[in-house]
Amino acid sequence: MNQDEPQDPKTSDQIGAFQYLGRMLKGSHEALGAIYRSIFRGPYPWNPRQRLAVIVNNLVLHVHPTRVYRRSISVTPTFGLGLICFYLFVIEWVTGVYLMFYYEPSTTGAYGRILDLDYVVAFGQLMRNLHRWGGEAMVAAVVLHMCRVFYTGAYKPPREFNWILGVMLLFLTLALSFTGYLLPWDQLSFWAVTVGTNIASYAPLVGPKLRYLLLGGNAVGGDALLRFYALHVIAIPCSAALLINYHIWRVIKDGGLAHPQENLAPAEAKAAAVPRAEVVVQTFPTVLYVELAVFLALMAALMAISLLFNAPLEQQANPLQPNNPSKAPWYFLGLQEMVSYSAFWGGVVVPVLLTGFLVALPYVDRTPKGIGVWFARERRSIVVVWTVILLVIVVTTTIGVFCRGPNWKFYWPWQAWPGAPV
Amino acid sequence: MEKWVAVTGIVLTVSFGWALRDNFDQEWAKYERTYYSLALVRPHTAVWAKSQAVEVKQVLPTQVSTVERCVTCHIAIDDPAFKDGREPLRQHSALLRSHPPEKFGCVICHGGVGRAVTTMEAHGQGEGLSDPLVKGEYIEAACYNCHGSEALPIQATSAVIRGRQLVNRSLCMGCHQIEGAGGQEGPDLTAVGSQRSWLWLYAHIARPESVVVGSTMPVFPFSRDQLKDIVIYLLTLRGGLEQSRPTIAPINSVESNSTGLSGVAAEAGREMTGPGLVTYDGREVFNGAGCTMCHSIGRRGGQVGPALTYIGRKRDAKNLAKLLRDPAEALPGGKMPQLNLTKQQIDALTTYLTTLR
């Protein structure tokens, strides 16, 4: 077979766009081809052997295995949620740097800079919207990703530690979003962070100290803004970036996606490195193309949302005029709702129990049953436990977001609050 | 798969195109272009207009630390050719000459959001923002805030004075404090002018519950004009913010009078001891001095203080007189404010109150 020609017409792994690129590089565009070879350390990969090489020989691409099970790139096993989390992180990084060009972390300057971004900076409003909605989407995507991993039993050995890395990344994501929440320095952010850090202060013994450490004082002020800024733009994103690398690396080291074991013949399960062609696809070009497609879809959705809805901005922060109701960011409203029943239970017991549950889960539930299967029958009891916890969080959060009005009184979403601002 | 990618690719491209259009199709550019095109046809401005770029124009007032971009749309404020122009292309009144935007900006008098360059946001009608443009006579408060009372012609401060009289007469300070004097029941009003907008104040005084949930403030039967005067007066209360005022030379080289406690108290004194009010009917004093704001007799009156329907059974005239003279001494820790009543007023009140049995 001619190594330089398109081949294998019977497999569906050929991507027209990629092949077009390959022909272009080879044909009249010699200069382009030379640049391509300098980057990818070889010609456009026409045959399977070259396709392995292009993955292995590239710093970015080599986080992939050279071949994956066809099941891994279909929709239902993962819904692409891990990849979406990663993309959102990258989008946050890029748009965040753009916002940093204009932002100033001081109580006198911050709000004005946000107004400037919204009103006069070229694409400032768009970038702020992308950053805001991307951040909120990232919190949601990380939680959904975690639920996916749980419901498919993908935290079981040998993936226990990667679950722990994931839990850390969940907390880092929440911290990223929470620290970013304060930066516009408007009424919404000021009071949300006041409420959020008050919840933190309910922790026994260390609570008030923790709050002091977080805020650099006893109340939200200039030092808190500076501290949240440093955490938001350097400390947490860099830690998260390192952990994300570790997380993804462990996915490959732990054998890729969790697959249902009965689907593989015993011999194949042992020698998964040379799987059969029907169940396996090459990373180049198929997986890369799927990843590109997910990125395009995500970016299109985020752009559309950002063009249609502006990131919220209220009046400049005023420590003398509390918002009524003052609400924490939405992902903490479940906690705030529980705190409104009991500060100790909502502010201390529930968060500690939840964290303990998440950390202990992969080390307690070690039976190798139901791996890679959604809602496996063998795991019914633990699935019920998770679902109940999730429901409680979703219900309390929903009440907190939609049904709490002035003085934390209950209102249906369609009921008008008394004293709507003029 | 490839079809799917093509569709999302198209959506993405359209979105980027939309964003690009949003970025270049700006409301303010329309006004500027209109202005320059009109300037082009006038012989003495044609050359100048040709050299002007359509861009965001901003002022960094030397006396106020802000950035203001109002002149981006209101580009004709100093152009006599637009004396009768339609907003935003309209010449400012003669006051502009003594109040150059380069020195004071626009927001200090007109309110609004100086950084914004769209009508909605700049005029404070954006979502979540409430720095509404100051309309009509409410601007008077701004004159007063910088110049004080003595330096201004009397007609320019009449609303402030009327408002202050109304505030004193209605005994707002039975519940509210202004610069340390007054009751503790309601919020301190010392700096209310720098905290609330005229719209908020108007709506709140007209119908307290409509703005502040669970407000215990009574609804006063003010007319619209009275409400306006009170709001204008309240806007001049900017306690502690005097330092942020621009430095200006007094207009008539007369020291501006303080709006502080002495003025308010003097006003209250005049009200209470005026020559026409020597003899009193106790019931009139009770209703006129604002007692009904907090206390009820029968079904009428406020709920803040105890009901006085049967007060004559509980306290005798001597006891009541002592209480009215100095509530803080008679009821330590109580909320009852010092009303500064005269001896005659106290006598009349006690006589009336002892009849309530």
C-alpha cells in the first residue's frame, strides 16, 4: 500500500477536513508543509503507524493514548463533561487575562473599571460576559462531571486517587468562582461575599480565624478585595492548572475511561494495548476531531449566551446598605438555606459530612461491580444515597435562588416581592 | 459528525460577526456623526469638523475624581448654533460658562452614570443601577450642596428652606437623627443625600412600604410639591462628605451658612415659639407636634410607642410634665425623643392627656 495516499476506505475514521489539510500540505503548498513538519516532527500522517507517531511525538497531543475504545468517544458514557470542564478552564484563563488588562483591585478603582469594561472597552462587555457565564458553567459542569463519574462507578480501584484529585478540583473551582465573585465590587458581590464568608465563620474554633485570614480583616474591605484578587488570578488558577494536568495524566495511567468489563473478551481485557479494529479508533484523527467538535459546540453556546445576557452588575458596593435579601453565590445558596434553619447544622455539620463523604467514598466502596455502567443494579444502595444527597442540595439551592425574598421570607418565583426597588 | 461541526462552526462565526457589529455600531457614534455633518455645512466650522474623529470623548474634571463621558453624545453643549437643538444635540444654559465640565464634570449637578455611553445606562436606567438623572428642580439641591445657602440668590434655595421647614414641622426627627439630634427609631439621615437618589427618596416618603420592606414609617399626607421640597432638602444632607465638594470661591464673598444642627434647631424653635402660638389647645399640640406618629389614641395613631388611650389613669399631670420636658431623664433608655416643647405647650398637653381615662 502506498504510504502517502489516503487509504482504508472501509473505516469511517477518515475526516474530510483533515484529509484536505493533508493533501494541501503535500501538494502545491510546500512552504506550509515544511512548517507543519517542523511542528509535528513528521509528514501529515496517512498511515496507522504515522498516526501513532503524531500523537506520541507532540507535547500537547501525547496526553492522549494513541488509540481509544470507540465507546469512549460516543456521547452517553461521559457526555464529554470532563473535556467541557477543561475547555471552560482554558476559556476562563484567556478571557480572564483580557479582563486583567483593565481591572484594578482597589475599592476606589474596581467598580469604575468594570463600568469601563461594560461601556467603552472594545469587546469588554463580551469578555466579561464570557468570563462570568463560563465560570458559572464551569461550576455546573464540574458538579455534573462528578455525578457522571459517580453514577458510572468510575471512582473504583484503580481510580480512587483520581477521584480525590477531582474532589480537590471541585473545591478549587468553587474557590475560583467565589473569589471572582467579589471583584466587580458592586452591591451583589459585596453582600454575597459577606454572606459566604459568614458561613465559613460558623466552623467551630477555627471559623472566625479562617474568616479573618480570608478577608484580611473582620469585614469585607480593601484588603479582602486585594486578597481575593491575588487568589483569583494567581494562586488558585495555577494550583488548578497543575491539578488538572495530574488529573488527566492519571486518567490515562489508570486505563482510560471506565468501561463495563463484560463487554470485553478476557483475552482482550488483558491485552488492551492491541484491541480489535471494530472497538478501537485511532486518536488521530477521530478523537481529535471529536474534541474539536465539542469545543466548537461549547464555544458557540457560550458566545450565544454571552451575546444575549449581560453579566449582572449592581450599584457600587456600599457597606452601609445591605441588600435585602443578601444572597451568597448560587452554588452556596443550598448551604445558606440550611444555615437559615440552623447555623450549626447548615454551616458546620453538613459541609463537613459532605466533604468527608466525598473523600471517603472511593476507599469505602471498593467492590469492582458496576464499573462503567450507568446506575448499575449492583450499586443500587449507594446510588440511592448519592441521589438523595444530590436532591437535597438541588432543592435547597432552588429554594434559595428562586424562592427567597426580603428578610429571607418564602415567595414563589411568580410572586412579586414587596418593596421592589424603584 | 462533520455536518454537526459545520453547523456549530456557522453559529460561532455568526456570533463573532454579531459581537463585531455590536462593537462598531454604537449609539453615541450616530449623534457625533450627525453633529459633525451639521458642522460641515456651516462655513466657519467646516474645516474644524473635517479634522474631528468620531470617538468617545471624556472629561477628567479637575475638581472631582471621576471620568465622565457625557460630552460624547452631548457634544453641542457649548455650541450656540444648537440653542434650540433637540437632546442630546443641544446647547447648555448659560450656567455652563461658570461651571465648565473640565472643572466640575456633569454628574455633580445632573446625576446619572458618567462613565456610560448609552442612553439607558448613562441616564441611570440600566438594570441594577440606580443613579437616575436628576430632573428639573431637583438640581437645586446640587447648587446648595456646593454653594451653601448664603451665597445663592434666595429663589434658588427656597425649596431647600421649605423642605427643611416641612421636615421640622412634621417632626421627622422624632424618629430620625440628623447630625446627632433626633430619635433612634428610624435610620440616621445625616448623610442621606449622598446615599439615596431623589427617586428613591420620593418613592419612599410617598409610600414607605413600597421601597423598604416592613417599614414602620407612617404615610404622611404631603402634597407633590411638599414631597419635592422635602426630597430636595434631604439631598442637601451629605454629612461628612463636605471634603469631597469642589473648592469654589463664594459667589457673593459671603461665608456660606452651615446646614448643621444650629440651623435646624433654630428653625424648630421659631416654629414652636412663634408669636402667634401663645395659648394652646392640648389636643392640637398632640396632633401638631407629631405625637401621633408613634402613639395612638383609640384607633388612630402609630404603633411605635405605647398607646395613650387611657394614659390619664396611669400618670398624673406632674409625672407627664416631667416626662415631656426631658424624656431621657424620666424614661432612661426609652426611645421617646426630646421634642423641645415650651412650658405652655407642655401644660396644654398634660391637661389634655390627663383627660384620657
